[in-house]
Amino acid sequence: MPELSTILLIGGFLIISVAANHLSGFFTRFNLPLITGLLIIGILSGPFVFGLITTDSWHKLNFINEISLAFIAFAASAELYLKELRNRLNSIKWMTFTQLIVTFTLSSVGIYLMGDMLPFISELGVKGRIAIAILIGTIFIARSPASAIALISEMRAKGPFTQTVMGVTVLIDFLVIILFTINLSIGIALINDEEISFAFISILLIEMGASFGLGMLLGKLIQLILGRRMSLNVKGVLIVLSGYMAYVLDHHVEIESLEYLGKSYKLEPLLICIIGSFWITNHTRYRAEFTKILKDISLYIYVPFFTLIGVSLSLDLLVQFAGITLILFLIRLGSIMIGAYLGGAIVKDPPLFKRVGWMPYITQAGVGLGLTTIAAHTFPQLGVEFSTLVISTIVLNQIVGPP
């Protein structure tokens, strides 16, 4: 049974979330994204301003992060409907490839070279610096399908450019989760000074293979839920809980394998969830219903998730890292511009497409923030400096991108 203090903490946070949902509307009047408002309300509620949620207590709410991450993986993969992307597949393929490679490479190298400016990186040594560089470089690849969809809808945009933008945005968010899964395992090995041997790679492949298999089982479970005659709200709750069970299973596997095998092995809950969602979207007749359910419950997931992220941010570090945040923003922006131009040049897009092709890809939101929370939770020794720096860069991308 949960302790009374934990129950009171959850109740208090739910009240804060309801308030954040209403108060964040104030920020939209200034053409700022709703997410920005939620993050700011979270910061104000956290230990550095009003102290409604203390530093010691917000860690107990980590299950909210895990529920939200499962939902984010569902939502990202649900947009990857292959039949709709077929017309622009060549452009989408090359634009995705060039942006992924260029953004990851330039961002990782830039962060590695800036390591001396960041105490939480410089203290880790060369291997640790490489680990953090490739993790942040991976996070910087993530885009925001929700922001892209909102802007396209508002501008009533149609045509080949719009099709390419949506395809690239969705496909990148799908691939970045897989890449992050691999790089997180490599990062753990580097920081723990483990050898990246054939055995390590074999174990990683086994873990990913098991996660793929469990993802297919999760897809079958969600298909079973969608096939039942019950209200969409009940289906929504069951789908979200089924995604959260991937995290519960991962925790048990990690604990039990350490106890009985002397070494902890992991599943990849994000990978499990995106495979399950991909199955529903592309191989069942429930795509429309699944998408509608995700859309209907998205507010109930995103409000507490982004508010909790705001609570976890350190206000003094936000100010301290302002200059570095701007540098990271410019590095990522430059890499997106180069990657988009190269992709357009390879497929011989019109000159206008190549000139403006980078603009729709600046914005970041759920996936980037979700991956940041996973990395911060995996490496608690980095403290709040890591998450504050990366999240402040994501927030800047989220503010600058839509205009």
C-alpha cells in the first residue's frame, strides 16, 4: 500500500496540474506554445519558487513520467502510416537520412568539444564525455509531429512540401527512439567503464530482439482491447496502462536478473511501445479508432508530464546555462539547415524547397523531453544540470520553431 504521504503528494500534484492546464492558456495569448506555459507553471510550483513540490518528493512521481513516455511512444508511432507516405517516399527517405546523420554528428561533436564548459561532463573523463555527447546528440534529432500538424492545419497547407515535412517529422521521431535505445546502452557501458565487446553487442541485440517481440505482443493486446465493445474512455485507460506495464516489466527484469544472474539485463519499454503502436497503425483495421483515442486523452497525459518536467528544473541553472543553451541551439539549428539542404539536393527538390526546407524541423516537444527524462533518470550522478541544460535548449527550440 502506498504511504499516506505519497497519496497526499499525488493529490497535491493533480491539483497543481489542473491549475497549470488553466493558467497555461495565458501564455497562448502571446503566441507561445501551451507546453511552454506548462513548463513555466511547473517551475513556479517547484522547489526553487513556491516550493509546492519539494526536491525530495518529486522523484516519487516518476511513474507519471513512465506512463507519459509510453503514451508519447504510442503517439509518435501512430503517425507513421506507411500508405500515406508512399507518394513522397524518396524525398522523405533522403531528407530523414541526411538530417539524422548531420544533426547527430555535428551536435555530438559540438557537445564533446564544449565539455570543459560543463562541470557535469568534464568530470566524467573521455568515455563519459563521449557518452553524454552521443545521448544529447540523439535527443537533438527529435522533432515535434504535434507542432508540425498544428501549424499545417492552421495554415491550411497542402502539397508535396507538406507531405515531405510530415513524413520526415514522424519518421525521425520513430527512428530516434530506436537510436536512443542503442546509444543509452552504449552510454551506460562507457560511463561504467565496461568494455564494448562482442558479448556486449550480443546482449544488446538480444535485449532489443526481446523488446521487438514484446512490442508485437503489446500490439496484439491493444488490438484485443480495441476489438471489445466498451467506451472509448475505458479503452484509452486500458491502452495507457498496457504501455505502462512495459515499464513495470522492465523494472522486474532488471531486479530479478541482477538477483539470479548476477548482472542486470534490461528491456526497452519505449521500443516495445512504438512497435505495438506501429502494428496497430499499419496492420489492423483499428488505426482510426486508435488515433482518435490517443488524441482524446492526450491532454490528460501531457499536462501532468510537462508540468512535472517544469517542477524538476533548476531555476538557477537555467540562468547559469543561458549562454550555453544559445550555443547548443545554434549548433542544432545549423545542423538542421545543412541536413535539410543536402537532402533536398540529393532528390533534386526545387530551389525554394532547399532554401526553406529546414524551417519546419526546429520545434521539439514530447519525444525530446521524454528522452531527456530517461537519460537523467539513468544517470542520476549527472544531477539536475544535465536535464536543465537539455530541456532549456528544447524549450528554446519550441518557442522559436513555430514562428
